[in-house]
Amino acid sequence: MEELENEAFKSRINVQRAELPESISGLYYDDGTNQPLIALNECLKTKSEQTCVLAEELGHYYTSCGNLLTDPSVSKAIIQKQETKAKRWAFSRLVSLKNIIKAYEAGCNNLYEMAEYLSVTQDFLEKAFASYNSIYGKFKKRGNYIIYFDPPGIFKNIK
């Protein structure tokens, strides 16, 4: 969380906790005239929840263009594409293939332990694996490792 907050600070993005509708976990807003803002819903209880939401909102900063919130000409399909890009950025930042291997090497034996190790929610981790499954297929080889996405798992190939 602190790493992401520092990154936002360096990028001159204001991060604040805010009272948002319960259905909105976070919000990225940049009108081009003021300092960009990421609002995190005050109802986010854990650091892991806050970290996942902040990462996704930073993903919007790095991958989105235009004002998706107030521009009525933006189609739902475009909004969905922007959401997918932001989520994929967040997944690769917090649950990269390298980080999955690190969690395995640290002794994580299941998704709960891996989520704890990576400081993300289990739901976020499961969505990351599903996203990687849609990108790479059932598995991806990385060095001496095979990372399985469906079902999630990792295998170290000892030569």
C-alpha cells in the first residue's frame, strides 16, 4: 500500500479516503485542470482491500484516456475495455508471474497463503489467475517454473 501511495505522490496524484456509494470501491478522476485524484471508499476495511483498489485506480492513470465518468458519448464497451486494461495493470503490478514464483518459494501452498504473502485479497488473486488464463491459456512457463492458471498452481521443474 505504501509503495503505491508513494508512486501516486511522485506522479502528483492525490489519494484520499472518501465516502462513496458502497458499490464504488475507488475512483480515479482527472479533469485536466486540477491535480488528479484517486478516492478510496472509506468502507474498505483491510490494507489488502485498499491496496487492490489503489492499484486498479493507478491502472486507470497509466492506461486510460478521456473522462469515462461524465462523457455521455463514451460507450459501455469502451468503458469495459478501459476497466480491463486498468485491472490487468493492477494484476501485473501486484500479482506478477515473478511474484507468484516468489510466493511459491516462500512456502505458500494455497491461494489464501499466496494472497496473504502478496498483500492482496483472495478475490483479487483469483481474478488475476483468471485474467492470466485468458491471456496465456491454462499455464505459462517462466524459467524453471510452470504456473498453472486453471486450476491455480505452480510446478518447479528440477533439471
